[in-house]
Amino acid sequence: MTKTYLFGIWLLLFSSAFVRVEPAPYDVILVVLFVVGLATPLLQFRQYHLAPTAALVVFVLSNIGSMLFATEITKTIEFFTITSYLIVTWAFFVGLFGRFGKRGIEIAWSGYVGAAAVSAAIASLTAVGFFVDAQWFLWGEGRAVGLFKDPNVFGAFLVPPAVYAIMKSDHGKRVHRLLWLLMFLVLSFGVLLSMSRGAWANYIVALATFFLISLALGRNAGVRPVLKVVLVVVAVVIYAVSQSELGALLAERVSFQPYDEERFLTQALALQTGLSNPLGIGPGQSEILFQYATHSLYLRILSENGWVGLLAFVCFVLMTAYRAFRGVATITFQHRDEFVLMVSVLCGALFNSLFIDSLHWRHFWFLLALPWFALGHIPVSGRGGS
């Protein structure tokens, strides 16, 4: 039963790259696994899960309270339902990691990295003209999107596996290191071809955080191959874009876009609306009121769920970040690499969220669940679990 369940976890994460239709295969598999886990001892919730859960409960209550001010009730119920479902997915992963610890983490990452690698490889090959009859892997003017609906989500989805590949490239036999470096190259190319400026920023922040923490821990040897790969990535990208129309598209994406001014104006309006409506305007109402998405997770929550909603969510994020940093800072903790990874990908995702509505990204809630496993399993500074 346990082996079958863990295979289901791998399959769940592997399916996370195939979300063109709703509900996605990921959603169906997760519901089945969650029900089975609750009916058996395959999910385990621990005492240290109470604080983040309480913050999320307050966040949900703020959603419910703000629904009283919604003008489009159908939209607000739909948006609230999706938000609630994704919070449930966080609870699922927390219970999973509470039960299986590092083993569950490794299996989940294996499925996630596999999905990202396949998706990045196919989308990138299509973008450079290798699969001329597979244009459904592209979006709009030629941006790589894989089997996602939005290249911004696709690009951000590839960033955590890219950092994971860098972490793994510092361990094991030489051939395994080379394979992980190749994986990093494929995923990095996919991030580039998504042509998502938010994903690029996510990528830079995540990798910079990983490098800086590694240096702070005195792991210079682990940084050197990463820097070499970055140089290779730059060289390959320069060659690729110089041989195709990708160069023009890349140049266009790095310049100021016509809709950027509208984004900034909408964000200013969302901030003003949030400050003048302490209880919020209701889940999913920002597009209706502003006629444009806020393109900021934090401004969306402030305007739609009010001050209490934003405070509750920020508290939840800070608790999660603190737990990840605590794992890095604990000298006696033998699996520090995993926490360096968690801190890095969280920093990238949370920075990305300044410029995009990431509340309904499935992989975002997976990342937020990662730090809630290990400190309760492995002794810290000679003490028992936290």
C-alpha cells in the first residue's frame, strides 16, 4: 500500500506540468490521494502545523467576509473555491511530508523535476523550430508555454527544478553531476524561452540566493560548476537567438511593453482600493472592478480580502520562510542542502509574486509546504523534534 501510494505521489507531481484542461489530471490524482491518505495512516499532521494552519484559516475567513462586498457573486464563489482547494493541496503536502519526511520530499521532487524537464525540452525544441507541427506548445507570438495556459506560469514552474538540478550537480559520481548540469541547461533554456520577465526575475533571485547561501556556508566548491554552467547557458542562448526569430522576440520582451503602464496604473488602483476598503471587495473581484488583473499577489489579496487577509497571508509566509531559514542556520542539521534549496526557491517565487497573481499556481502551494517537514523529524541542536 505504501509503495503504491508513494508512486501515486510521484505521478501526481509528474502530472503537474499538464494543466491545459480543467480539472487537470493533477487535480484528480490529488483528490484521490488525499481521500486515501485521510482514510489511512498515510498522512500525518503534527503539532507544529497548527500555527501556519491557523494563519490560513484566518485568511480563508477574510475571504468569506469580503464576499459580502462582491458585485459578481458567481465570480467570487468560483475564485474562492479555487483558493480553498489550493490551500487544501498545501495541507495535503504538509500531511504527506509529516508522514514520510525526506523520503516523501525526494519522491515529490523526482516527479516535479521529471515533469519540468520533459515540458521544457519539448517546448524549447518547438520554439527553435525543431517540432514545426507542434505549435500547441507555444503561446502567442512564439513564447514557450508547454502544456500550461500561460507562459508566465510555465517559466516560473521551471525555476525550482532548475535550482534543484544545481543542488544535485554537487553530489554523486561525475556522470551523475554532468547529467544534472545538462538538466539545469535544459530547464534554464525553457525559462528563457517562456519570455516571461517575472520568471526571469524569479530565476535570478532563486539562483543568486542559492549562490550567496552556499558562499556564506563556505561551500565555494559547489558554486564553481554552477558558474561554469551559467556561462555555457549564456553562450548557447546567444547562439540560439542569433540563428532565428527568437532574437527579435527576446529583444522585444526585455523592452518596455505597451501594457506595462496599464499594469502599473492597475496596481496603484489596487493599493488605493485596498487602503480604502479594510474588509476588501471580494475574491476575484479585482478584474471586474479594475478591468485588468492586479499582477501582484500581495495587492490582489489587499484589495480583495482586506487588511486582515493580507496580514494573515503574510504571517503564514513569514512562518514558512522562518522555518526554512531555521533549517539552514542549524549547524547540526545534516540535510542542510534541502533547506538551502527551499529558501532559494521561496525567495524567487515570493519575489515573482510582486509582479504576478500567483495565488492560484499549483506549484506555489507545493513550495510553501516544503519547509514544514524536517525539523519535526530530525533532532535540532541535540533536542527532539520541534
